[in-house]
Amino acid sequence: ETGVTQSPTHLIKTRGQQVTLRCSSQSGHNTVSWYQQALGQGPQFIFQYYREEENGRGNFPPRFSGLQFPNYSSELNVNALELDDSALYLCASSLASGVSNEQFFGPGTRLTVL
Amino acid sequence: KNQVEQSPQSLIILEGKNCTLQCNYTVSPFSNLRWYKQDTGRGPVSLTIMTFSENTKSNGRYTATLDADTKQSSLHITASQLSDSASYICVVKAQTGANNLFFGTGTRLTVIP
């Protein structure tokens, strides 16, 4: 176990709905990154938060948004859900100042959009 | 364009046998390369990290190699076990940029009795 937790573990939504996914980072980590992983694919970078500010974003539309809180936990919000949003959503925490900057992944949230 | 390609896409081996997974990358400037193991429906877990100056690194039955000149890495699994069944993902980190991690699509390994 990495110490990174995510909730919920599974979620089923219908097209057009909104969803909020949550992530608690490993103790002492100030950076959280979110990834979308479609079945059989590698993770795709959504965005990263460092000390409550967005610190980089991948090729995802604005309906994907996030927050990081003072305790470094984070939320991923997705509006106007589409069928293609069905995926495993991973969050990873890291210590930005670390030499190796290893990211520790949570177990993921499996989102199914019907 | 920064890319990471892995082969084979999937692999089935008998328990106790060895196997080697390949990773080719074009990421530049290179910082490090990690191999992750991802069990189905779970998050990836780091197995090894390789920096530019390292050629070989072992973690139990896992041995990773890196050829920074040809931009190739391999992960060798010795005496496979049923619990080795998972996806193995190669991740290359560039030296700059917030979005500086480049993921391969993984190799799906199935170990059968």
C-alpha cells in the first residue's frame, strides 16, 4: 500500500451528469497528479496540483477541473459526463522537492458512464 | 515528440519460466525511467528506477536494464509466479515541465500454472 487513498472505489453515472472524485495524498506530499486510464491503455495525464495551485495540465477539456486543499488532499470534478469518460481515474502524490520525485499511486476510482 | 513504446502488448508464460519486457522511448532530455507493476483495477506500484548512469538494477526477481544511448530498457522477470500476472508499465520522466512523465501502454503478463 502506498498511503494514497481514493474514494469512491466504483461509481456509475449517466451521460450529462457531474461527478466528484477524491484523493488523500501520502503524508508529507504536497503535489497531487490526476490521470485517466482507459481499459488496456496507459494512464493519461489530466492535471497536477502543487500547494493548491494547478501546476500543469494535459490535453483534457475544461469540464475536467480540480481542487487541492490546505491538507494537500484533492478533488477531480468532471461535468457533463460523456460515455468516453468511462475509465479508471488514478491520483498520485509526490514530494515536489524530492530528487527522484517518485509518484505514489492510489488504487483508483472506476467510473462507468451509461 | 516524446513517446514511450512497449512490447509485447501481451504475454502468456508458464509458471517458473523467465520473460523479458521491452521499452523504447524518445523522451528528451531524459531524467529517469521507472517500471511499474499494475494489478488489475489497482494503481501502479514502482518496481525500479533507472537514471542515466545506471545500466542494471535488480529488485528481487525483477531486473531492469537501461541503454541510454539507444533509449531502450528491459524488465526481466525470473522464475515467474502466478502473482506476477499484471500489467507492467514503463514510465519515462523528462527533465523539464510539469507534465514531464510519459507512460507506455503497458505489457499485460499472464502467468499460468
